[in-house]
Amino acid sequence: MKKIFIIIVIALLPVELLLAHHVLGRPAYSLNEDSNTPPSMQVETQIGNYFINYMVYPAFPKPNEPGRINLYASRLDNDAPFTGEVTFTVRDDSWFNQDEEPLGKQPVDDNVFRQGFVFAKDGNYVITASFKAEGEPYIIEFPLRIGNPAPIGPLGIAFGLIALILVTVSVIQRKRLGRLKVRQAQQDINV
Amino acid sequence: MTDDELFALVNDGSICIINGERTMVHPGLPYVWGGVVGFVMLLASLWMLRTSVKNSKNSPRFNLISLPVLGNLIRYITTRAWVLTSIKSISVILFLMVIVAGLFGTPIAERNLATMLTWNVWWAGLILAVFFLGTTWCSICPWDAIATWLVRRRLWLRAEPNNSFNLRVPKQLRTIWPALLLFTGLTWLELGAGVTTNPYATALLALIMVVLATLSLSLFERKAFCQYFCPIGRTVGFYAQLAPVELRPIDNDVCLNCTSLECFHGTDLIEPCPTHLVMGTLKQSTYCTSCGNCSQSCPEQNVAWRLRSPSTEAIQESRPHWDEAWFMLGLMALTLFHGVTMMPFWSSWISNFGQIINDSGQMLWTFSIGLIISLLMPIFLYAMMVWLTKYLTRTTLSFRRVFTQMAFVAIPLAFAYHLAHNLNHLLRESIGTWAVLQNPLGNNMLPLSLSEQYFRHMQLQPHQDILFAVQAGLMVFGFIIAIKVIHARGQYLFNSSVKFSAWKLMPVLLFAVGMTSLHLFLLMQPMTMRM
């Protein structure tokens, strides 16, 4: 029975992924000078029939510091707000990691979906907000940086690549020059 | 900022509402300037149609080294390798600071050195630098300097050749198609993926440039990356055809009698020309990287910087090639595209088109389709006009020959608009760079408030009216050179085969008028600011 269930899930999975809209918006940071609130991170995007606006308070959350996501979704054609439920999950934004943890399921409150969060460690995370409207699944992903994670990855890759290029060329050239010297010496002996 | 102040700014045109959000915009060129440019365009077009061109083989030049005091200084600077290396070192230090700030600094673009220095100062100012100094940027290019120091393992003077494979670039790659592809990719990253507002991505791009330059230098002889692949180098190179300076022989007879060709081969101490140029036959600055190897290696000290008319090279001296023609037209199309994406109507276009093709998120598919259409449309239009010109002149020359020869018209059109557009960016968006240099990582900095943005972008020096006058002047400059290019190259192409009449060049002239009008229209619109 369990096997049949897994097969059905796997068979349905591509259909689900195909229908889902995958979103990764561009963050912008803004300061509201009319109030004393800290700066916020804001991303606007559109997905299917909806215009999405999500804001993160504060813009630069630190570990063990409470933060909040406000998500607004309204129809592109008539601005009608989405009134269903939105599920928020989170995953570590490291390569090949797909393990998601639930953050919460939020009902609409004054046209806004509010999701609180507290992270224990520095890192780059991806928040996923998902909802269903008119029978179609909507998935929105956006990055969230907590604290100051060390960006060793790109530096390591760049240094690694440069070192690999330099060492490879150097080794091959040394071998080539060595062979040339031997050949030259042999020719000199023969002469 | 109070509601009244905000309302005043909306009325003033400094703020507009895009997708329900308040967005700062730079005011466009006033209509009166648009009218002046239009009138000059009309006069210039009539002049072209009614006069014949006198091809002057030797347009006047002035050797800068003949200047008192300054001439000696220029000679000293261009013949001492350590001087250039010192300037290069400063450029490398700034470049490394960009990488560090991008990776470790604040993600707020306007507070981070990576984005401020790269996009608001360097990228905007680079085109302006070409206008005055030609290809001199290439001589202090930091990614090439780092790659050269790593591979050649010498700060200056000739290095051991065995640190590289020194392969010849495969024949298929000995074109600038790779540079056009990379330039299109760079535009996609800049405007589509939003690298300009992302310090982290800016740092990654800088690292990629270093890796690519190192790889190319390790594999290929001389500077293949600069010659064939670098999108920045090729852009600078083509625009440098319109620069008022050039590096050339002082006395052509000295070069004619030279058999050792130190400028090409180098000497025991000085590297050879990185792009395989021979000074005695040099007519086109496109591939010169201003590295100074020729002026340092010439035993006769026969190489020097000269002043010249900015139109000389594009009008008659540059020799056209098929790939170069495509690069020039691509450059013009992508420059236009840059302008279009900064118009307030762009985001609603993208949104509407995105809905039609069911795109979402960053709208990268929508953007990519828009980019491809924008790249191909002007080239297609140009091809149509070339075909029409061919039909009118009843020439037996091939379409390819006419297409290639007349493509030089794209350079002044693109350069003038690029300069006018970038001048706006540079004067308005580079304000605040000094503060960012004092805190390059932007530690503990907050995003700019709307009032800070307003004062940063609208209180520019010199006065805004001067900026408008210069922008209008640049459009006139570009159009007049474009007309001279059409006239001179048209006469060169068709004069011998048919009874030449400038009216038969009307299609290409219409193309130049159309492109300039489009550029002018874009300049007259309010422009959304980058950060």
C-alpha cells in the first residue's frame, strides 16, 4: 500500500511542479521616514493572476531576534485581495539542500498574511510562501539573510579555479620543458 | 517628508508612481532642447544631400609630445613601465575593495562600495573616459592586471613565456562574436538579473572576469581575452574610434624603414603588442589597449599620443569586417535597450507581456525575449535600409559588403546616446561616493530615505541646465558624425560603380534620423534611477 502511495505521489509530482509558479524576486531595502520603524526588505513580483508584495521586518534580522514577514497578494486584473491561507516554510540556501521546515500557516488579517520568525544561526535562507487559488498552486520563494554569514563559497571557488589553472599549466609546461631538455641533450650526444 | 513636499515632487516630475510605489525619476531633456536638436538634424540632413564629400587623405594631427613641458611629461609617463604599473596597482586595489565590499558588506546597493563604485562611477564614467582618453582604460584594467601578474609572475617587464601554453586562438574564435555574446550576457545580468543593485552579485561578476582573464592568458598567446572576448574592451575599442586622441607613429617613414618591428615582437625587456598590432600600419584604435609596450620598445622613440578630429577614423580609416559590423550594430541596439529599460513605462510593459506568456517572479523569460527583440529589431531595420540603398544605387556590390561598410554609422549614434545617458547617471548617482569610500562595507548604514534620494539626485553640480545643454550637444555631435560616415563611406562604396548622388543614400540617412529621434525621445522622458 505504501509503495502504491509513493508511486502515485511521484507520478503526480511533475504535474504539481509544472502548474506551480516558481518565483524569486529582487529585494529592495527601504526606510520609512514617517515612522521610527527599522528599515525593511521588500520584494514585489507577479505570479500567475496575482501581484505579490512581501516585506521583511527588520531588513537585516540577527540570530535569536524576532522578525516578521508581511505578504500581500492581490489579483492583477481587479486588485481583489487573496483571502485564503498562506503556508510559510524555510530552507537553508545551500547547494543541493531541499529540506524544508514549516514556519506556519497564516489566515488573512486585514488583507495581510503575517508570519513571525526567529532564527538561531547566521545564514542564507530561502522562505517559501505557498497558497492555492482557483485550484492552482502558487509558490513564491525569496531570500532571507540572517546575521552575517561568511561568503566563503564564491571566494573559495574563484581561488580554487585560479589555483587549478595556474598549477595545471605550470606542471604541464615543466614536464614539456623537461622533455625538451632531455631531447636536446640526446641530440647533442648524438652529434 | 511631508505630504505637501511629496506632492510638490510628484508635480515637479521628480517622483512618479510605478506599480503603486513612489519611485524617484530623473527629469528628461526639456522639449526646447529636443526642438533644437531636431532642427540641427534637419539642416545636417539637407547639407548631406546637397553637398559632395572631399575625402582628405591626411586630416590634421597634433603630436602631444611637441607641447612644451606637458609633452615631456607625456613622453616620460608613456615610456616608463613603472608609472603605468603604479596606476594599475591603484586600479587593482579598488577592484579588490569592490570584491571584499560586495561579499562582506551591506546588501544596500547605495551604501556599498561594490555597487556604487562599479555601476555609478566606473560603468557610467567609462564611456565618458573614452570620449577624452580613448582606450586608456584597458591599460589599467584590473582583471587583466591581476591575471597578468598571476600568470606571468612579473609586475612589469617581459616575463618568461613558459608560464602559459601560448596557443594560437582557434581560427573560429578569432572574431569578436564571443565579445558580442558576452556583452549581451552582461546586459542581461545588469538589467535583467539586477546585478547593478546587488553588491554580492557585483563581486561575483568581478571574480568571474578575473577567472576568465586568467584562463585565457594561461591558454592563449598574448592577450586573447582583450582582443576577442572582453565585452568591455571591445566596447571601449569601438567607441575609441571617435576619441580625439590616438597612439600612432610620429614619423611614418621611420616605421616604413623599420625591419625589426619591436612594437610587434617586443624586446628582451618589453612585452610584444598584446593584440598583434604593427604600429607602422595602424589605422584603427579598436584593438589598441594603450598598454604602452610600443612606445617603450620602439628604439627610435617614434610612437606618441596625438590629437585628431574625432570623426577621422570612423569616416574613412577603419577597415570593416563582418563580425565587427555586427558588434557595432549590437552595441547600438543594446545601448538603446539600456535606455528603454529605465523608462517608467518599462515595468508595466514587462508586467503585461509577462501575463501574456504566463511568466512570473523576476520575469526573466519576459526580459530575455524583450532583450532579443530589442537586439534584433534595429539590426533588422538597418539591414532593410542597406537592401534599399543597394536597390536605389543599382550596385553590383554584395549585400554583405554594403552592410559591413555602412555599419560604422552605428558607432556615433550609439556613442552619443550612451554618453548623454551615462552623463545623467554619473552626475546624479555618483554623489555620495566619497561617503561610501569612507565606509566601503556600509556597516551600520540605513537605506536612503526619499528626501535623501531627492537631495542626492536633484542637487547636482554643475547645474541641471548645463547637463541638458551637454546632452543636446552630444546628440548633435553623434548625428553629424553619423551623416559624415554615411556620406564618406557611401561615396567610397558607390562612386566608382554608378553615377553617385547622395539622395541614393537616403535609406541609411533615414535610419540615422530614426535612431537619433528614438534616442532623443528617450532622453526627453523621465528616467527611473538605478539605486
